[in-house]
Amino acid sequence: MSTRYSFGPGKVILVGEHGVVYGYPAIAGSLSRGVKATARAAKRPMLKLGRSLAAPAKRSLSRAFEVGLEVAGRPSLEVSLESELPLSMGLGSSGAVSVALSRVLLEKPTAAEVESLSLKMETVFHGRPSGLDHTTSAREGLLWFQKGVARGLTPGKPLQVVVALAGKRRPTKELVEALRERQSRWPRRYQRLFEEIGRLVVEARTAIVGGDLDALGDVMNVNQGLLSALQVSGPKLDGMVQRLRALGAMGAKLTGAGGDGGAVVGLFRDPASAVKQLRREGVECFASELGQVVLP
Ligand code: PMV
């Protein structure tokens, strides 16, 4: 057998995080960055893991690989992974690993087979995943999510974003639980905020499909305001949001669970010059077109 390669892209949530947990919609897009898997024929199945990985990450990767091997009929492959995504920053790294592994372990899989196996692997990483990460990765597109159902969206104009990292953050589960506590104490106030976020997601869809980037940017800015109202943003994220806007973002907001760090997404007409300037300032960042995978 010749060497086999596969790719699973990462993701960003463009609008609607947190509200999506309460049944409101969200829109997510796949990134051009992700995880590459390489498989070579071997005497027995094996996952090669980098030495720098922490023990818990090694354990869950090995367990996910084992799940993949069982479904794929234990092919005798030695698989290695290369990730371009930072871990635990809300960029869907485990969903991307799951998709890359599914694609390389299964023999000429259908899209449905990839989605089904990568969901099983995501369950190893996250217990009860929302499904948003691996679905966005497997479909490599821009997706509308609501109550576990995903539908593709076709943007009227390309969506060029800059993703900038604002430091380490707490796990998604903790942030979702802390918000759940506030929401159950003061349900009516939080319901108003989630409803407004839901309306923004509908407006974002109209802007995306109609190619109105200014309107989409404004929706993102207002969404950031509501995420602050939900108390899931913090000084590092707020600072990075302001920095991206100062560099010409039509809209910028945190993406994913938020907290004391994590990733910020900005919508740009000219992402290249913003990335250059941010890197000069020592910010870890990259540009990507959403829903447009460039195979490595
Ligand atoms: O930061 P991430 O990629 O784990 O995203 C979390 C998104 C939430 O809406 C906060 C949680 C969820 O399960 O949808």
C-alpha cells in the first residue's frame, strides 16, 4: 500500500455560541488550518504520538484511535498526526483529529461514514459533544446549526477572517456550567439575551447569503457585546477584539466558549496586512477563508 494522507479542518463559530446550548441557532465555518493524518502499511495498527504531548491528551488520542480501528476493521496501519491548530482554544482541534483519523482509517469512506465515525471519536474527547465541531470539519463548509441539525450555507461573497489567540482558557465545560448557573438563577434576564443572540444569527445568515460583509461585521460586533453581557468575555479577549477592529476588521468577536482567554475572529477585506501587523506585535494569528479548505 502506498502512503495515505487525509485532512480534517478546524472550525470557528462565527455567531451564536452559548445560545446554541439553549436551542438557539449558531453559524460555524471550517478553517483552512486543521489536522493532517498520514498512514503507512505496518505489521500491526499503531498511532505514533509526539513526545511533547501531555499524558491526558495521549490517552484520549489513543482511545479515539482504538474506536476508529474497531469500526474500520483493524487495518494494519501506522498513523501519525500533524496539527496546525492550538489545543483547547475553541478551534475544533479534536473534531479535526477525529475527521482526519476517520478519513485515513476507513477505506474510501462516504461523507456519512466519516461523520458517523468522527462523532464516536469526539465522544471519547468530549463526553457529550454538541456535534458542531466534527460536522463542520467533515462537511468543510459554512453551516447553520440548531438543535443538533446542520444545514449548509452558501456565502454571497468569500468570508475572509483572521483568527488571533488571546492566551490559555478554561475548558468549555466549566464555562458552560457557570453560565448555566447564572441562567437558572435569573432565567428571564438570560432568556432575553439568548433570544437576541438567536435574532442576530438569523440576521447573520441574511448578510452571509446576500454577501453584505458590513452587515455581517456589525452583527459580529453586537454579538460580542451580548457575549460580554453573558459574562463569557474577559480583558484579554476584549483587548484582542479592539485590536482587530483597529486594524480594519468589519466585525470582531470571541469565538467558542470564551472565558479568560481563547480565540478571537475578525472579518476582514484584507486579512494579510492585519496578520502581518499582529505577528509583528507578537500575536499568534492566521488568516483563513471560511468554508474553503486548501488541502496541504
Ligand atoms: O470553545 P468551543 O469550541 O468548545 O465551543 C463552545 C461552544 C459553546 O456554544 C459555548 C458550547 C457548545 O457545546 O456549543
